[in-house]
Amino acid sequence: MGRLVMKFGGTSVANIDRIRNVARHVKREVDAGHDVAVVVSAMSGKTNELVEWSRDASPMHDAREYDAVVASGEQVTSGLLAIALQAIGIQARSWQGWQIPIRTSDVHASARILEVDGSEIVNRFKDRKEVAVIAGFQGINPQTNRITTLGRGGSDTSAVAIAAAIHADRCDIYTDVDGVYTTDPRVVPKARRLDKIAFEDMLELASQGAKVLQVRSVELGMVHNMPVFVRSSFDKPEDIDPHGTPPGTLICSEEEIMESHVVTGIAFSKDEAQISVRQIEDKPGVAASIFGPLAEANINVDMIVQNVSEDGKTTDLTFTVPASDYNRARDTITASKSRIGYARLDSATDVAKVSVIGSGMRSHAGVAAQAFKALAARNINIRAITTSEIKFSVLIDAAYTELAVRTLHTLYGLDQV
Ligand code: ADP
Ligand code: ASP
Ligand code: MG
């Protein structure tokens, strides 16, 4: 007998039929003798609709009320799944974030989980064999007593946090793909499913745009050393052998991975914007005068390139920010124009970042150089580059994203054979 968290994403609970299918997956684990806590997302498309409604009501809305609105999608599915479970004879009840409680920071729309009290859930496993059906994505700030949400994709993080709080043996993430692939299988049909991936590699894949797991869920998994297993919710529950190993990807510590490749996977993100500040006087303090105000405005700067301007005397600084912060970033720089002293501001929003990830890069030289050559052979221009110990990223025109990802996927031997 073990203890499991089972998380189901939006597509897996998209309608009542699929919720019934989820209930049968849960029943399978309960019948096998496990204690089960389920975490659910809102029905697919629902959160987008709620976000739209808040924007429609007012583009400058109160973030606390935004959270009150968008958290409601998960309230619906948690109740519906509890009903579906009861209908097939499984003792179950729904839990909202505030009822558990899942305590978070007060940064509305991207709150961080501070503490989860799993004691009542565990008591009910012991006393009544009751399945806990928990609304993902949401929590409560203990100081203000307001509902918070954890940022898009946040139900993954709810699931791993609950798993840690109730000392689960494993956290299963059921989604619309049967595991983590070398890159998004919807973009590259030749992508290969990974049996295992190290937390470090998964963390980079997620932070560079692979939305299969929210970044913070991977961080939490790593901190608590909680095995996270990504698998498909579309398999028929009745076809799954309770003693077999289902298809899926285990995210685990590096030591548990026997075979290692130099490159593990490729991620990409089109949510980037590039800003170039042209013809700045090249003197100490210039970078601080640009990036200081951006940091104060809470804008994350990612890639930075500095080069000589076309006049040969001054300098150009190019950097990227998340597309959602683009307008604010431009305004912030423009407002500091006299302090910075520059001639022109250029920008581009039709750019994409493609990242190659692999902890094997630590001990291999020349991995990035191969990519630059392969992209040049395809006539893909690189606008900016960043590297770290286990990854490098290139910024390119968005139109070439798919071509670049496929080219690099083949280059590093990741294609399915
Ligand atoms: P859920 O609603 O279940 O949370 P998401 O849509 O958030 O599901 O995440 C699953 C999606 O992530 C897949 O449909 C797939 O298109 C995308 N994805 C991106 N990169 C990868 C990858 N490397 N492996 C698997 N899926 C990926
Ligand atoms: N429903 C939320 C979203 O769409 C949270 C999640 O699905 O993980 O972002
Ligand atoms: Mg998701």
C-alpha cells in the first residue's frame, strides 16, 4: 500500500465524460489499496476565458479580484470529480486551497506556496479511506485572507506541494501526452519520449518554455526529492496493468539516471521581445542606468548583448524581456532617456528563443558551436546568444522556430529512429 498524488490537467477534465474517465483512473489506484489525493485543473480553455473576462471588465483590474475570478475554474472541476467518484462508490470530497489550507505569498496571479497543512487529508485517509479532490492553482494568503493563484500552469505546483505535505510516495502528473519528450511532440513528430529525466534538466526545459510542467513544480520536486511521473490520462483505466510499468517519464535525481546524453532536449519560447538601445556613450555605469530601472520595475531581463554601434564610437545594448513586459520595458527605458543618453530605441516582438539543454554539456566542449554552424547552413540568423553550464539559447526570428528546433533535434541525434 502506498500514498499517491494524481494530478489531471485541463484537457483531461475537459468535459463530464473525461471527468468520469479520471474517476475510473482514481478508482483503479484506490482499488489497488493506495491512499489518493487528486489535484485538478480547470476544464481546458476555462482559465483563458476567465482571464479574458477580467481583462474585459477592466484592463487595469485589481489583481486580488483577478485571482478570485480565475480560481473559480478549479472549484468547479474539484466538485464535479468528487461527484463522479461518489457515483462509482468511492468516498471522496472536494477541497479548495483555503480549506486545506495552502498558504501562499500575497503576490497575486503568481503567488508562491509557503506552507501546506496536509494533516486533515491524512487523517481522513486513515479514518474513512476518503479520497481528497483538491482544486489546483489556488491558495490563500494568511495575512490578508485573500484567495491567490500560482501563475499559469500552477496546478502542477499544487500537486507536488501536496505530495510533499502528505509524504506521498510519488506524484503522478496525468496530461494529454504520455510523458516528457526530447522536445514538444506536437511540433516535432520525431521527438522521443524520455524514460527518465533529471530534475536539473527538467528545470531548464520548463524554464525555457516546455510547458508540460510548471517550473516551480520541478523546483519543489527537487527540493523534496519527490519522484514526479508524467503520463497520459487518455489511456483507458481498465487497460492499465496495476503491476506493470505504464508509459511515462520519471523526473528524478541525476544519480538514478544510468545512460546520459550530452543533449537531453530542446525547448522554445515565442513569448520574448527584443529591445536594442542604440548609440549609447560607452562609459562605466551605462549598463546600470538601463538595467537598474528595469529591475526596479520588476522586469526580468534575459539575454544581453553589447556591441559597437554603426558609427564605430558608441555602443549598442540589446536585451530580451518577456513579451508580456514589453510595453512596460520600452516605457521604462524611454522615461530614463536623458539619464542613459542614447540615440534610438529599436525593438522586435516577432522573435523566439530556442534552447538546447543537457547536463552532459558540463563535460563536453563545442556543443553550441555545432548548433551555430547548423543554423547558419539553414540561413537562420542568430540575434543573441546566452550560455550557462547545462544549456545555451539562441534568439532568432519567430518564423524560423520550427525549422531551428527540427534542425537541432536532428543534429544532436534526438530523432526517433
Ligand atoms: P495540462 O493541461 O495537462 O497541464 P499542458 O498543456 O500544460 O497540459 O502541458 C502539456 C503540453 O506540453 C503537451 O500537450 C505538449 O504540447 C507540451 N509540451 C511542450 N514541450 C513538451 C515536451 N518536451 N514533452 C512533452 N510535452 C511538451
Ligand atoms: N488552470 C490553470 C491554467 O490554465 C492552472 C493549470 O491548469 O495548471 O493555467
Ligand atoms: Mg499544464
